[in-house]
Amino acid sequence: MVSQEQDAFQALRWAVNTATWAPTEKEWAFLLRLLPEEERTAVTRFKFQDDQKRAMVSRLLQRRCIEVNMSIPWENIIIKRTKGRKPFLANETKCLSAPNFNFNVSHEGDFVILASEPVLVCGVDVAAPSQLRRGKAQTIADIKQTFEKNFTAKEWHTILEAGVGEADKLECFRCHWSLKEAFVKARGDGIAFELNRCEFEFDSPWPAEKAHVTVDNVRRDDWLFSIQ
């Protein structure tokens, strides 16, 4: 686990690699008891163990984040979701240091990640390399055919011109997709937001560490995007 647990009301960035985690039956049962009934059901409904582990870690991170940031006892934490499925703290709080406390989680492949902010709206997304996904690996041509309408012409140009081979183009696509996912997850409206309304551009040549977004043809410098 990569953890930078800071003072209360600070931004948190956590990442957990679940690949080598193999909980015993006793440990798993203990962790399930830490969750409310509806969350236990959500975890155990997954067919595959890897999916259950990611779902479990996601929920544990959310509760630990709230416990650390907001000093709410674990058993009293209430988490609900927006219409776009973004989780949020439903407890009534009066915290001047965190007037807009919010957090977001994502999990895919080996990783579960979480980000939280006391004031700024935040969203995160993690994209696993295609070899970690179940099913047949797709080419960039397959992906473009499937996701054509979700990206602008400028974004497709960047993706198709990235690097020197197929792997670079796939990585660039995943990066663009994660940026869009993180944006709509931060907003909280999920699939209700049409992805081609937001256009991402890297702040430096690919591979980049920063990006900015244009929404409905208006550049939004009030949004910041980091790529890792």
C-alpha cells in the first residue's frame, strides 16, 4: 500500500496493489463485519475473488479516509451516492477546514485508488493495461470503432499519432479515457454527461504528467489534471 496519511483536512492520495493480497477466510470474515449490510452485499455479489477484493479495498479506503479527515467514528459513517454514482459523506458536519470535503475511488486491474479534497472537487480513474482485463485484447482500430463518438477529432489525432507503435497508442487512449472518467466522476453526474463535450489536451508532449480540459468549446483552467 502506498499511503501519504497527512494531518486532518488535508488532501489524501492512496493507492493499494491487491495482486499479492490473499486474505484468509477468518480475515475476510472480519473485514466483511466492518461494513454495513448493504456494502457487504455489494462486495460479495461479485463472482470472481479479484473483483471482490477490489470492491472490499475500495470500501475500506473510503471509510478510513472519512475517519482520518473528518474524525467520525467508523461505525457512525454514512456513505451515499449521487445519481451519477459518486460516493459522498452523508453525515451532517460543520467543519470549517473542509467545507466541501469529498472523495473519489477507482479500481481496475491490480489497483484501487482514492483521492480526497477538503475544498476542491476531485475525481480519479485507474486504467489497467489490456493484458490485465478479461477477454480478447483489442487493437487501437477496434477501440476507435467502439469509442469513436466519445472523443473529439483532435483527441483521436493525438491518440493515433502517439509514440511509435500500437502499445503507445493504446496507452494514450487509456490516458484520455481515464481523464474523461475522472472528470465526470468529479462532477458526480456519471454517464449523464456526454464525453465528447470535454476535450483533453496534454500540457507537454506525450507521455505527459499534466493536462487541461475544454468543455463545450470553453477552456476550463479552473480544473487541474495530473497523470501518473
